[in-house]
Amino acid sequence: MAITRIDPGKRLSGAVVHGETVYLAGQVADKTKADIKGQTQEVLGKIDKLLAKAGTKKSNLLSVQIFLPDMRNFAAMNEVWEKWMDPTNPPARATIGAALATPELLVEIMAVAAK
């Protein structure tokens, strides 16, 4: 089966397609001055773009892992998440408290989707 790498960089690809499965790298905000809601919106927008480049969409998400360095941001992140996700096709999801690469990052989201 062919492997397609989307937005490959020095350390990682934004997404990798293998067969009918799309694997997204962890996505973080570029606008690190934004609050948790702003960063979450930006990250979900990046996910939408990567899914589109891979030929799929958020209703095809299979699994999502959300990393929060401060679990007190869980409710605010979920407000944005619930407005964005397809309520009729929710993915399996885990939210993990974890330190991220820099203190300015408030959320990182990693996902797997079907084509």
C-alpha cells in the first residue's frame, strides 16, 4: 500500500495517509498569546485543513487524543470542541494532562481518521 505524507517537514509530516487511514501529527497553535479557547479553535482549524488535504473530514475521525498541560482548561477546551465536532459522529477520545513543548502552548491535538 502506498504511503502519502502531507506537509512533510524536518521532523514530522502534518499527516500521513496509509490505505484508507489518515494519521495526523499533534497540532498546536501558532498564536500562543491566545487563551485556551483561541488556541483550541486554531488547532481544530488546522485539523480541518489537514483532513481536507487528505481527502476526508471531521465526521470521519476515528480517534482523538487531546493533551492539556493544565487540566483546569478542560471545560473551556470542551466548549470549543463541542461546537466544532460532528455530534452525530463523535470519535473515540482521550484527554491527557501532559507538559507540552513550551509553556505558551495550552493544547495539542492528535487524531486518526478514515478516508
